[in-house]
Amino acid sequence: MTATLIEETTGPPRAGTAERARRTRRRARTVALLFALPALLLLGALVVYPVLFSVGRSFFDASGDRFVGADNYTEMFHDPATLKAVRNTAIWVVVAPTLLTGLGLVLAVLVEKVRWATAFKLLLFMPMAVSFLAAGIVFRLAYDDDPSKGVLNAAVVGVHDAFKGSSEYPTARARDGHGVTADRDGSYRTGRPVSPGTTVNFGMVGVAPGDIPGDARPAYRAAQRPAAAGEVSGVVYLDFTPGGGGRQGAVDRAENGLPRMHVEAVAADGTTAGTATTAADGSYRLTGLKASGTYTLRLPASNFAQPYQGVSWLGPALVTPAIIGAYLWIWTGFAMVLIGAGLAALPRDALEAARMDGANEWQIFRRITVPLLAPVLTVVFVTLVINVMKVFDLVYIIAPGPVQEDATVLATQMWLVSFGGGNNQGLGSALGVLLLLLVVPAMAFNVRRFRRSQR
């Protein structure tokens, strides 16, 4: 009787409690669904619908009226521009995440040893606050071919000229019809051989008055001096009288010499028998010549070499590495901060034990720090791979029009085909589907890594 009483008193309340719990769970799920509904609607409108529409649109022609099946996908892999975009995207995927992860790792380790670590991290992370549009404009100017505009070429030209000077007379040329002829290599030589004791003057034109060196002096008096025995002398001068007048091929009183011009005496066998450099008045003296020999006087091409203009950063060969460099500038701080967070969580006892066992810093970095950071490095690398596949702004802004095709990636090619003059949204949609298929595996891998780390 007691057992029956206990059953009657305890049974129904337990059943009622379970039913209330089920109702509570259903109500909680309903409330959660209602709260998530706006986000789900936005996700469907902004992500799911465009993806499904692009997949469907990729099976139609440029006008969207005729079903063409897989023709767009076939054309995509036969189009040279698309194949170049795939190749460039592969270069981006391999190079940019690898360099960024490596730089981030090295900087994260080094920053730990810097006194002002926080300020250094802030300085490296600041480019993340700059939009890709602004960064593209900045680097487009920095990569400009003109050294007076592009800061990189200005630095390259400055270093080059510090070790190897440029010519002072890149536009100079000999006046025609006065006994001096031009060679294919850009040098000038006398038309007839000369003997020691002869005076030979080189009249040059093509030098603007403002380009004449400040230390240049009139060449008239030097041109009147006769050559001594055993030497050839003369002047190299600007055959132009300011204000007009003067005689062509003759040294007039108002005409300046061209200093620092190199003059050579070439023997009959082609060897250089003597060299000289012109003085401030353009005069030169070639001494030590054989009295019985004949020589051809030459102004070497180095006198007229064009000034060094630097590196064509945005040329067909370097445009992709140059844009990757801009991308590294923006994202290095991101990689450093994430890897630094993982580095701060490492067990210090393992590092200290290695030091006590006699390991040096390089051994600790290679055999302890890197293996322990492997999960973090993988997440950073895969995240950057996903980001790199979608890069558009930098490529479109930095690459000039003539080399746009050499720098194009899948994202820019998709835009160019669809809206940038191609007007073929069928092919553009096929490119978008290809880009989605390439990104999905990396995204799935990242999600799986996150779930595994949460467990």
C-alpha cells in the first residue's frame, strides 16, 4: 500500500515536469529562430540567392536568353586571358600567404624581445586601417617609373648614381657635315685618321643652355693653341652661339667648352693608344702617341649615355610581384598579431627547459616554437589563402591599363568579362563559380580546424 501511494504521488509530477521541459525547449528554439530570422533572411538575400543565380546564369549566353550548357566553362579554359588569370592567382596563393606567414612568425618572435613591443605592433598593424583603394593609390604613385614621382625609383636611382655616375650630356650629338661621324654604338669618331701634332675640334649640338655645367668656360682661347709634337689636342665645345650668329664648325668667342668629356685615340689595329678628359674650357691633350702613327679620335658612347631611370616596377615582368609587395605591407601586421597571440599562450616551461639543456635560440625556434605554433600558423595561412583568392582592389588600381592583362587574377578577370567591357555575364558567372569552388575547400578546412580547437 505504501509503494502504491508513493507511485501515485510521484508519478504524475514527473511526467508533467518532462512535458514542461519539452515545451520550454521548443519555445527556446522558436525564440532563437525568430532572433536569427533577420540574419538568415539577409544571408539568403546577399549570399545564397546570388550564388544560386550565378550558377544558373553561367549556363546561358551573354544576353541571358539562350541556354548554352557548359559552353561558358569550356570557353573559360580556352581563353588565354583567363588562363593567365588562373596562373597569376596560383602565384598569389603560393607566394603571398607563405611570405606573410613567415614574416608574421619572425616579427612575432622578434617583437617579444623589443622593449617597445606594443608601439612596434601598433606601427605594423596600422596599414590594416587603410582601405585597399587608398593603399592601391599610394603604391601606384610609389611604383611610378619617373624617379621624380615614384619614391622607389628615386631611391634606386640615388643608390645607382652614388656608385656609377651618369652622363652629363645624354642629348648631345656631333654637328653633321664637319668631319665627325656617328657609330652604331652611340659613339662619335673622326672621319679621317690624324697624326700627332694635329689639332682636332669636336663641335657638338643638342645640349640645352640650361644643361651646360656651371663650371664650363669659353673654348675660343684653347682652340687657338697649336698641338705640341707627339700629341693631339683640341676642344670639345657646344657649337652654338647664344643669341644667334657665329659660324657652324668654328669655335666662336661666346661658345663654351664641354667639360668632363672623354676623348680616345684609337690606333690602326683598333687598340686605344691614349685617353683624355676635357677641362672646363673643353680642351684635351692626347699624349704619348707615336710620331709616325695615325689615329682615329673617338668620343665614347659613355659620354652620351641616357641617365639611369630605375626599375620598371609596373612593367609586364614585375607587376605581379609589385602588387604582392603592396599586399604584404597591408597584411603583415595581421599575421604578426595572430601569431603573437599564439606565441603568448605557449608553455614557458618547455622553452626554459630547452635553454637549461643547452639549446640555443635558433634550435628553440626551429624545434619547439614552430612545432607548438603549427595549429596557429595553419589557421593564419589558410585564412590568408581565402583572402588572397578574392583580391581585386589592389590589382585593378595598381596595374596600369597596358599591363592589366599581365597582372589580372580571377576576381579582376570576372569583373572585366562581366562589366569592364566584355559584357558577357554568362562567362563572368562561370568565372565566379570557379572562384567559389576554389575558395570552398579552404573555408571548409578552416571551419573544421576551428571546431577541432573548440573541442
